[in-house]
Amino acid sequence: MSPIIDHPSLHAVLEGTEDISAEGLKVSHFRGIPYGKIPGRFVQAELVDEWQGKKLDCTRFGPQCPQNPIDIGYLLRIPHSLEKDEETVAQDEFNCLNINVSVPEGAKGPLPVLIWIYGGSQVVSFPPIPHKASNTTPLVAQSISGGKPMIIVTFNYRLNIFSFGDGSERNLALKDQRLAIQWVVKHIAGFGGDKDNITLGGESAGGVYAHAHLSTGAPVRRGILMSGSLYLSPPQPYERGDGLIATLSQKLQETHNVSLKEAPVPVLLKLLADSNINTLWIQQEPDIAGWETRLTAVDELLIGDCEYESVIWRNGVETASAEEIDAAFDIGAPFGPQLKHLYSISPTRSTPSRHGALDFINDLVYAMPVEDVVRTRRQAGKTTYQYVIDQPNPWQASSRAHHAVDLLYLFAGYDLSFNPAAAKVAHEIRDKWIQFINGEKPWDAGERFGFGPHGRVGVIDDAEFESRRRVKHFEVLRQVDRASLFTIFRKLAAGRISLHN
């Protein structure tokens, strides 16, 4: 029998669907609920939450924002045979603002809530919400079995150029997400959730967005930043965005004699692909200014990284010559020679230089920012839990603990029992995250916690942490002004990111 909720604040009857976990635990899902209406392209959305007694079919996922196709399983190293049953995801520019609520069946509220923002370099949904790597059932089921039931909310939002805007309106993804958070705060009680006990989390670009919301006063109690923060993709000045918009507009006029606002969706997507514009950014608006000093606003934070985050630049960096990489580091003068020495950069050694460039990228935008955020928050007396994930990909260990491998362990959409070490790490990650979302201590807030390698799970001391991350390199990087470091980063990374690595 389908779960049904007569939702008081939505003034609607919601018919959902039921999922049963491998352990036989029941999770109710209410999917594809519209939370925002998009009046037109590049127009800010309006809240949708009044249904005047209608019955809503919430048994299916809603469409996502139009985007160019990618092979989701490529980066995650999911065997092709396991993906044959993946659901095809519909796309719709104006009907993509929909939300999904996963509820432990029979649990008594009010329950803690996790609002999850997916990643995808701000241009695609990675993974799409219907994908197994986004499956919320195992995580909710484990919260039930552990006696700490919780609700998970996921949602779609605008991406790529549809989010970036045309200069008259900007950062529409952020504005869509704020609308979704507003919707949750207003209506989660009708699902048994506690609006005063919300955790906002995300991975990769989802972490970038979550960081932005946590820095601008999102009405949540806790935050989770997995493999992403504003240090990965800092807000950029309007002038840079205006330059991109002007370039795209000119190309559209030359090829199709249409504007950004008028161009058909397929034309826009092809233009993005042909122009190799595959990563956009948050544009610097007044309420985001000063974000570096404002992550102490949220009471509790869980933050960490994977061992090999920079893999998403690997294929691109492999095309760079040793001379190009060496020249990029010259921009960091007077620290250029020291950085080259640290990262084994040489104009005559291509392989060490390429590996060194990836290590530099990894340290600058992933590993070091975690350390800096943790240090700043702890100095401010804010509860902060730091972790590292070093368990390699469960199917292909040679791929290491790469970017996004944490999604396989957190959401557990795939049976990992063939790899006991990976299965153990996955279970422990879910258990610790559930404790955190329930307001408990997953480990001592003054310690670092390691997940893997070889199935090892536990607190790691400073000496072991230094063997896992390039801590001494961080000390040198902190002596260089961030603008110079990001100039090197852009020389190495611009146009070279790809989720097909």
C-alpha cells in the first residue's frame, strides 16, 4: 500500500512510494514535489507550496535542469554491467525545481533532517537523484536500525547557463536552493521532521553551495562539507561573468542570430559543449562578500576530503607539457622555485611534473582548505569534526580514494559485500554521519578521523595525518598570497576539468 500524507501546511494529500532495504526496513519516499515555479528563462523562481486540497502523485522523480550528458559511472568506476537498469532522467527547463523527501516509516517525530545538495561542477547533476549512487534508502534504513531515525531531503536546481544567468539575473542555483531550504523549514513538520534540527550538506559543487549558504545565515543547525567548499570555487567578480556572457552571446548571434534568452535549449547546450565551457562559478554578490570569515556561523560542522580529489583534472593535465607546467609555477615568484621543488616540477620531466601539478591542485583547493576551516572554527570555539577518506574505489583500487568515491560509501546504492574492507568503511561512514545529524558526537571534536585504507577506521594522530596529507607543503602555500596561487591554479586547470577521468 502506498504511503499517504494529508499534509497540513501544503494543503494537499501526497501519495508516495515505499522502498524496503536489504534488511527489510521500510522507507517512504515522496518524490517530485514542485517547490518553485520558474516564470521565464533567467528569472528568479517563486515559491510553490499551496495546493488547495489537491492530491499529488509523489511516486516518481521530477525532471532535472537541461544539461549535457555524461557517463556517471565513469568517474565512480561502477562496472558497466551494474548500470544497465539505471533510470533515464527527464529534463525540463521550467519544471526542474522539485523536491524529494525520504521518511523512515513508522518513526515518531520530530526527526532530524538532512538537506542534501548534489555536486557536478555546477553544470550537471552528479549523480542525478534517481541514480543508485544517490539512493537515500540505505542511509535512512541504517538510521532506523541504529535507533536514530532521520529524514533526508534532496532536490533539483538550475545548472550551467540556466543558473549563471544573462547578467540581469545571477546565481539562480543559489536562489533556487534558498527557496528549497525555505520550503523545507516551512513544511518538513508535515513529514515528521524538526525544522529546528536541520543539517545542510553537499559534496563537491554541492559542498561549494552548502558553504555559501552556511556563510550567509541559512536557518540550519549543522553543516556537512564533503570534498568541496568555496575555497574550491571562490566567487568571481561580475566582470568575469559579464565577459563569459558576452562571449556566448556573440557566438549565438553569429551562428543562430538569437540571444541567450531566446535560444532553444539544445542550441545552448551544444554551444556550451563546443566552447568547452564546462565549469561555471558563483558570481560575487554583496551577501557572499567576506565568506572567508563567516563559516563560524553554523554551530556544528563536519568537513573532510578524499585522498585523490584532483583526479577530475587528470586527463586534462596529461595533455600539458612539462614546459607549460613549469611556466605556470613561474607566476608564483618569488616562491616559484620553492613550489617547483616541493611538487617535483621540472621543464624536462613530464610525468613528475604532471603528477606534481595534480598534487598542487589537490592541496590548494581541497586538502589545505579543510585544515584552515577546521583551525579557524576551533579557534572560535565552534564544534568541528574533521575526517579523511582514504579507502580506494571498491571495484578498482588502482583508482585510489578519488574524488566522489565518498558518494559510493555514504549512499550505498551498490552492494559492496564483495569487498569487505570497503563495506566496513561504508557502514562506518554512514553510522558517523547519522550520529552527527542526530546531534551526537561521531568522534572527539578535537581529533581527526580516518576512513581507510585497507578497511581501517578510527582516530588518527598528527604523525599519521602527516603521512596521509602533505602538511609541510601547506605551510609553504600559506606564505604565498592566495591570488598568486590561484593564478597558477587557473593556468594548470582552466578548461581541463572533466568528470570522465
